[in-house]
Amino acid sequence: MDTQVPQFDGVHHLKLPVSDLDRSREWYQSRLGYAVAMEFRENGKVMGLALNHPDGGPRLALRLDPGKAASSSGFDYFSIGVPTKAAMDALSTRLTQLGDAHGGVQVASLGWILPGLSDPDGHEIRFYTTESHKKAPEGQVYVVENPRRTAPPRNQEP
């Protein structure tokens, strides 16, 4: 093992710029089950929130910054892991019942992905299963050529 490689312990939290803290807090709570754990105040005004998830989701931080929220709209910063395809199907159904548009559960390179969900500021929130339908070759780089063009049609099993 290379002793020069720094030691890490996963991702501490993910931070997103938002244009309206109350609206974003309500969305992440009602859609994904997040709860406020901390408030960050500046001169008496709440400027940020730390959110925790009760069942394995990454910690999120929301920072009031309307300009950055607008300029980053449409970008998918991260994918949240979902343990199984069954859990992904349940999430897809939940989001649909709440009236949120999304791309539906799709076969991806190794697992299943649910793309196309947008938060109130237009950040795309993606979900990817940690369960796989295919094993990547060990000891070599797994190359996926044109993943969007070569993916099987939606709802087709690999």
C-alpha cells in the first residue's frame, strides 16, 4: 500500500446552493425523508441548513445563495445510493405519487438508475442502486462506451 495516499472516511456531506431555504427544506423532507439537524445563522438570519437522513442517505447541507443556485440548475452533482432495485422501484412510485416528474427506473452500466428528478432549484437528483446486475471486471478499467446510447430501453431487464 502506498503510504503517501491520504486516509479518508467517506463523504462527510454534500452542499447545494438554494434560492429559498424553507422551500428546499420542505422538498427534501417531504420527498426524501430528510430532517434538519443544524441551522447556520449569520447576523441572526438562517443562511444554511444541515440535513440528516434516517436510513442511510448522505448528509446534505443547503446554503442560501440564489445566484449560484440559478447558475447550477440542471446539473447532477451526485447520485444517492439505493440498496436494491426493489427499493428503487418503491422510490420511483413514491415520487410519482407526490407528482414529481422523473425519468423512471432504468438499467444502467452496473445497476439501475433513476434520473431526471429535480429539486426546487432545478438541481438534478439521481439515484443509483448499489445492487448490481453485472459485475465489473476486476483489475482493469471498465469502459462504458456511449452509456446513454447503448443502454437497454427503459424497463427492459439486463
